[in-house]
Amino acid sequence: MAERRRAARHNHQSLAQQIVALALDRGLKAGEHMPEQAIAEACGVSRTPIRAAFKILEKNNILIWKEEQGYFLARSAQEGLSDASIAAADRDQGLFTRILADRAARRIADVQSVSALARRYSASRVEVLNALKILSRDGIVSQLPGSAWAFQPLLDTPPAIAESFAFRLTLEPQAILTPGFALDPTRASALRAQMRAFQLLPDGRLTAAGFQRLDIDFHVMIAEGSANRFVQGALLAHHRLRRMAQKEAAPPPFRQRQAMEEHLDILDSLERTQLELAADQMVLHLRRSGIRRPETAGRGMSALLRGAQPAPARKGPAS
């Protein structure tokens, strides 16, 4: 029963993010009405989950409820809608996210007991065990004999980050080339809207958290599109470690926008089923992202792509 409640909550959170992406994609302004039925039809769900998602967005000051009128958008893209959505997702996480944050900041040691974690977070043993089971399912901790749990190594040192890029250069292009690769079109559309909105933000509004979230979400979507369960599982576990670490400083604004442009180019190729081109674009994208790490920059790169130049910037949103 508890697992079903967590799953429903996760679905409502995902739907809330989808509603934000829809608002960004349609260029909705602050104060515009958000009718339940129209939003439900656009998201392909009934009105009941839409109401739950609206409650989440209202709680996080993204929507406003007006008696007898319904819900209205509280802010537009220019007024921080995308940033507010990211912050809402961060606040909506549970105990396991607090444990992850402390582990990433090295505030807790490699090996922890359930009782020590319960004392630290003023939580019950059941709550801690539930959080550890979620982290264990994600490959972040493993149970030792007795009541101790061990965390996996973090991706927060130059050698570990270099190995991460080498691993991704080997597997991510192959994930695209596995027979049966398929994107989730709804998720791809939502991410496209969020990445476009991110590109339009002024430099002062480009945050490390916003960039890293969109970057990892994009690569997770690619991993989930793979029809090979071993490739998919290895990549998803790795991206969970990336999300846990979040240690690297964000690249400069021009590179953040360029990375989003490369994501969009890969999406374009995938939606045209040009998988070999998309795989080559992925290699080039990863090489550029790891360019500050000479030990990983050239691995897996064809001679043609080593000489490739950045694609010209888009003039505007794709039609």
C-alpha cells in the first residue's frame, strides 16, 4: 500500500512537471487560466490526476487558486517558471534525498547504521529503512551483514569524473543504436520545451542546479529508450550516481546553451529515426562536455568527428 502511494505521488509530481512544460511550450503568461479539462486532454489523462498535480503546483506558488474561477498561472517563463518548477521538484523529495544531499556533501561517512541515520534525521527506523531500500534499488547503497549500509563511491574526484565520461562515451551512443530504441514522445516534448526555455534565460538566471537537472534528465531519457535492459540498467545506475554527486561547477553560460542545443539536435535526429546520426551527435556532445578532461576527450571519437565544428545556433524554436 505504501509503495502504491509513493508511486501515485511520483506520478503526480511527473504530471506537475509535464504541466509546467506545456505552459512553457505554449508561451503562457502569468494570470492565464489553466482549465482542468483542457489540460487533462493535452496531457492525455483524466481530470482527477490533474487536480492532484495542480495542488502540487499551487503549493509551490506556480499556480493560484481563485474561488469559483479555478486555477491560474502565477508566473511566465520570463518570471522564473522553469526555475520554480525545478525548486518545487527539489522540495518535494523525501528522506532519501536528504540522505543523498548529506552524502554528496560528505557530511556522512561511507558506512552508516540505521540507528545512526534515524538519530541524525529524527526519523523512525522504518522511515530510514524505506529510504535506504530506495537508495539500494538505485544502486547507491548496499546492505552489509548486520544493520550497516555502505554507500557506493561518489563521482566527485577528477579520476572518477574522467572514468564517468569514458564509460558514457562507450555506452550512450550504443544505447541509441540498440535494436528497438524508442523515445517516450510525451517526455521528449516536455524536455524540449524546458530546454528551449532554459536557453532563453539571461546569463544571471542560468543556475548550476537548473543546467544539471536538465542535462541528466535528457541523458536518463536516452538510457530509458534503449531496448537492451543491460545497457539501460548500467546507464540508469550511473546517472543516478551523477545526480547524487552534482559536484562539478556549472560550465559557462555559452557552454550551457550549446549543450542544450546539442541535446535538441540529438532529439531532432531521433525523431527523424536517424539513429546513426544521433549516435554520432551524442559522441560529439560528450566529447565537448568532457573537453576539460584530456584523458577522456578523444576516446571513442571518429576522425571525422574530431574535426567537426559546432553547429550554427538555431534562429528560433523549431516548428
